[in-house]
Amino acid sequence: DAKTTQPPSMDCAEGRAANLPCNHSTISGNEYVYWYRQIHSQGPQYIIHGLKNNETNEMASLIITEDRKSSTLILPHATLRDTAVYYCIVRPYKGDYKLSFGAGTTVTVRA
Amino acid sequence: GAGVSQSPRYKVAKRGQDVALRCDPISGHVSLFWYQQALGQGPEFLTYFQNEAQLDKSGLPSDRFFAERPEGSVSTLKIQRTQQEDSAVYLCATDTGRGLNTEAFFGQGTRLTVV
């Protein structure tokens, strides 16, 4: 019972912005949107999370639609080291602390 | 070290053998999770500890899987009588436990291959 839908793969040119979409049409008011990524042979790495406002940190920006049914992770200037599987996860504010990963989006940054 | 440390990095076990996988959390992290990741798939939740208490073990696939964290720090995931379907990467993650507005830190995982 996947709570998020992501495209299976996407390519991006080095130096360009990468926009990763995620649909979470059944998200509840008490659920956050989290993004993690997993570089080959490593454990997942936290990127960013948000509830309803747009968020930005040193790694990425998160844009959440007003109805919260979808979001976009933006990597502003993709590098070859950003090649990874990116996971969009919804997680409730209380009670269930585990992360429910789906299949994610395999992002390949090309020179 | 500064991060979550897992050992061994790689383990090859013969079918039927017992294995023990270790996770050293970040110092002071209250919450500890184990995940199983099959090849080409996302991680799947196995179990969750808050300090030494195992609060959720709903993801453990069978009674051959057992996890413990006796002193609220180091955790061990034990798999008895390993089967080929147990071959996967086992990931440990920890966080401060101070609510949902926190990030989880993952180790590099232990790749278990059952032959």
C-alpha cells in the first residue's frame, strides 16, 4: 500500500537543475513529506523534509503544492555525485516513527 | 566514530548457519531501527527500539529473526538457520528520538549472502 508515487527513473545533465516529482494524494494533515537518497553501496541519506511550507537547505529545495497532494525535490545544480536513488516518504507526525520506503526514482546525472 | 557503524560489512553464510549483525549507533541516539533491503528494492522496516525497549517488531519476517539492544546502545540482529531468501543488505538507522522533526542516520549496511 504505497503512499507515494515516483517515476522509476530520470536523467539529468550535470550543472542543470534536477526536478524530482512525487505524488502523495492520500497524505493526511498530520503527515510530513521526507526525502532521502541512496548512493550505490551506501545507506540512505536524509535530504530534507516539510509539512506544508516550501523548505530549502544546503542540499536541495522542497516544493509542496498547496493541497499537499504532490511535491517536487529540486537539486539546483546537479553533479555526478548526485547520481542515486531518491525516495519520497510520508511519515505521520505522531505514532509511527519508521520510514516506509517505496521503489524511489533512480536519478542518473550525465556529464 | 561520528556515524552509525555496522559490522561486518559483508557476510557469507551457508544455508542453515546462524549469523549475528552488529550496529553501533551514534552516541546518545535513543531510537534505533533495522531495515532489510533486497536487491533492487527500497529498504523494508524490520524492528524499532527506543533505548533498550523493542517497541515494534512487526517487520521481522519470521521467528528466525531476533534483535536485541540490552543496554540501549549497541544492537544485534540475529538470524537463525539462514535461508537463501535472507540474502539482502541489512541497514541500521538511529535518531535522537526527540520527535518526528528529526532525521535518521543510516549505517552502510551489512550485505548478507546465504549460499
